[in-house]
Amino acid sequence: MLQLVLNGLANGVLYALPALGISLIWNASGQFNFAQSDLLTLGGYIMFTLFGTLKIPYVPAFLLTVAVMGGVGYFLSWVYFYPMLEARVNPQIIMIGTVALSVFIRNFILVVWSSTPQRYRNVFGSRALQFGELFVMPHVLWIIGIVAALLILLQYFLRGTMMGTAMRSVAQRPAAAWLMGIRNNRMISITFMMSTAIAAVAGILIAPINTLSPSMGSTMGAKVMAAVLIGGLGSFSGALVGGILVGVSEILFSAFISSAYRDVFVFGLLVLFLIFRPGGIFKADISEKI
Amino acid sequence: MLKISDLYVGYTSVPVLNGISLEVPEGKIVTMLGANGAGKSTTLKAISGLMPAGFGSIRFGGAELAGRRPDEIVRMGIAHVPEGRLVFPGLTVSENIRIGSYLCKYSKAELKRNMEHQFALFPRLAERRGQLAGTMSGGEQQMLSIARALMSKPKLLMLDEPSLGLAPVIIDQIIDKITEINREGTTVLLIEQNAELALAISDWAYILSVGSVALSGPSSEIGRDRSILDAYLGG
Ligand SMILES: Nc1ncnc2c1ncn2[C@@H]1O[C@H](COP(=O)(O)OP(=O)(O)OP(=O)(O)O)[C@@H](O)[C@H]1O
Ligand SMILES: [Mg+2]
């Protein structure tokens, strides 16, 4: 039983990472980005090329991938999100555009890397650590650590620094933010840069575990979405807790009831949350936009 | 200090301002009155760079403002308290005030001193430092919006209908604060619906009517003939 919970935890933290990126964008620009999970896949593939194919050592390859993906995020905000926001396009339409973006990225990956599943070495080791009766893969501990560190950093950045506060201001009242001398376009670009970099971190960590395929992100996407909404859209702790809740309950459900219906179960859980606690577990203050 | 000459501004080709000229001398309070839709808010937005100026010039202390970005204009010493307050609802009172100094590279001590100055001016805000701005009353939000604008230590403070929707007692308080801020050396450009109050505290008045200046003069003179005023303000 405890072993199952641990396995669920391992899955859950993987959902938590992209969930974090989605909540960040929501907080900082009021946008919901469906392409987040495909950006994650793209990050995994870039790492595959740098680390798996070009044999660049892990840490530099990791950093380089994150930097490249940050650039991709900056570029996307600059060619897509900011012009749309500036033109006061309806947020729902911008959101639907991100679905198109997601399809585009997936096909881009297909063209560049083909559909053959790829994989690179799991640097955290593939031998489970034993704690008494329990077995846990080292990458699970690493991922939990990395997610926790990112959470703390983000929380500090958004609450404790002038730039983070400016980011939240832009999301809440763009016109007033301009009057404070905050350049909205820059802030939005920085947000996308950050969230795409986070997606890349997720992709890099997940690829050796899940096997890379162009649709890796989107198969996870639905669970990630559930994690975000259950945890509370816009809340960072919610992203972590939501991810873990989805991961653990999914594993328990498939072990004790039916593994064929696990996706149905996750959606059922999501629907229950949407009905009885629509704001998610950690209802974020910012989602109470006026 | 501020001098607008023959300014034209429009929303996607619909003209709103048809050649406005206006002057705000240093140290004074100048008020802009006019019926709804006369173009008062549009004038302020053109000054602060939120709306592009079509033709004409907006000079501030000798420099041209037209065509500059809002952040450059803030940096030159103009703060705009917008219509409807527009506080950041999900930020606390303290955070709202702090973000007003976004462009000022204050040291920690300077920042604190400046914030305490605002809290001294508006004690109501001091009691509510940690409260989310979105949960405050209209009057408190107005005070917050003004305090936030003052954080950049502006030379010119522009206020767009600060009395809108407030109870008479609160309006009096806000008006007192505006004169106090002016006495401390900040030039004020004030838009008001409440003509009587605005004329009472200002040195000079402009009456706007469908995008042009219909009347201007010393506030004491403008206030003397109610019938002319009422004709323009539709009151
Ligand atoms: N975003 C916009 N798009 C198109 N027209 C606009 C826009 N904003 C304002 N206008 C028009 O510009 C004109 C002037 O508006 P403005 O807000 O400057 O008036 P105002 O004098 O401030 O009025 P009020 O006293 O009601 O605040 C109005 O006719 C208004 O309909
Ligand atoms: Mg107005």
C-alpha cells in the first residue's frame, strides 16, 4: 500500500512541474496555455539532442536546454501573446489559439525528430533505493527536491521582489501597470520565458522515465490540467498538491479497482472538484479578479 | 510647466479631442471640467502616454511628451491617478503603494521613508497595510490610488474624478488631501464632476465641451456665473 502511494507520488510530481508553469502564466497574464505540455515535450527533445546525441555533459546540456526554451517562450510571447493582448482579443480566443500552437509544436517535433520513440540515460540512476520495505527510484527524490526548490524560488520572486510584484500587477490591471511605468510587453515576455523554462525542466526530467514521443506531453496534458484545476488555478502549492493528489489517487484506483478506467477516474475526480470546490484546493487570491 | 497646444486625439479615427490648448503653471492647481464624454479623461491619457497623440504637442518642462512611452513619462515626473482608481485588487495595500515606485531605484531606507510618508498622509491606509486592495471601500481605494501615484515623487499629479461615487464626508477628506499635496509643492491637474468643489480649490479652470476648450479663466471668475457653467456642464 505504502509502496503504491510512493509510486503515485513519483507520477504526481511529474504532473506538478508543468502545472506550475500553467499557474505562473495564469498569474502573470491571465492566460491559459494549452501548449504548455507540448513545450515540455520540446524541452525533452532538445535535451535528447544535446545530451543523448551530441553527448554534452548533463548539467551544461540541462542549462542550455532551459536557456533555449526560455528563448522560445520569449519569442512566443512576442509574436503571439503580447500582440493578442494588446489588441484586446478575447482571452477565450487567445486560449483556443494555444491549442493550435500545441498542434503546431507537436508536428514540428514530428518533422524534426520523427515519430520513433527516443530515450536518453536516466542520470539519477535506474536502481531503486531501499528504505526498509519500500523501494523508491532516485529520480523521484530528485524531482520532489527540484519542484520544491522551484516553488520556493517562484514564491519568493512573485511576493518578495519588485519585478515579481510588477508581474502580478500587469496581470491584474494592465492599464494601471503602465501608469506605474511597468512595460507590460516586457513583463509578459519574461513570464512566458520563465514558464517555458519550467516546462523544459519538466521535459528534461520526464523524458528518461516516460520515453520521448511527440505526444508525450499531450498524453500527460489531461492529467496536468486536472492537477492544475484540482490544486487551484494560479496557486503554486496547489500545483504540487494537485499533481500529487492526481498521481497517487490514479495509482491507487488502478491497483484496487480498475487500471483500464484510470483516466475516467481522474476526470471524474476533476468533475467532482469543479462541482463542489470550483476554485480548487488552494483557491488563489488572484483568480478573484475584479 | 505643462503646456498642451492644439492637440488632436481620436479612438480608431473617431476624433475625440479637436485641438485642445491648455496650460498648467508650476505649483498651481488647475481643474478641467466638462460634461460626460467631453474628452477630459482622454486628455489625461494622452498626457501620460496611454493614448497616442494624433497631432499637436504636449510639452512638459520644455520636453515633448507626444510619442513617448508611459514609463518615460512617469520618469519625467508625471503621475496619473486614473478614473475608477484602478488599484491592483489582488495586491495588498503595502504592495500597491510599493509598486508605485517601480521606476525609482530607492534604497530600502528611502523606500520605507517614502511609504511611511504616504501612511502619514492617509492614516486609513496605515491601518490596512496587509489588506487586499480589492476588498477596500471606494474611498479607501481612492486614497490608495493617490498614495501609489505619489510614490514616484511626481512634479505633476493628474487626478481623474477622485470624488466619483464617494460620500460627501469622504470627498471633503480627499479634497483636503489634494490641497495638502499641492501645498507640499506638487502641481495638480484635477478633473472633477463636482464643479463647485473643484473651482473652490483650484487656481485656474478649463471647461471642455465636445473635445474643445469652451471656456477658461481663473477659477474664482469661472465660478461666479453659474448659468454659463451649467450650460456647459449640462447640470
Ligand atoms: N476606448 C474607446 N473607444 C472609443 N471611444 C472612446 C473610448 N474611450 C472613450 N471614448 C469616447 O471618447 C469620448 C471622450 O471620452 P472621455 O473618457 O475622455 O470623456 P470624459 O470627459 O472623461 O467623460 P466622463 O466625465 O464620463 O468621464 C467619449 O465620446 C467616449 O465615448
Ligand atoms: Mg472621464
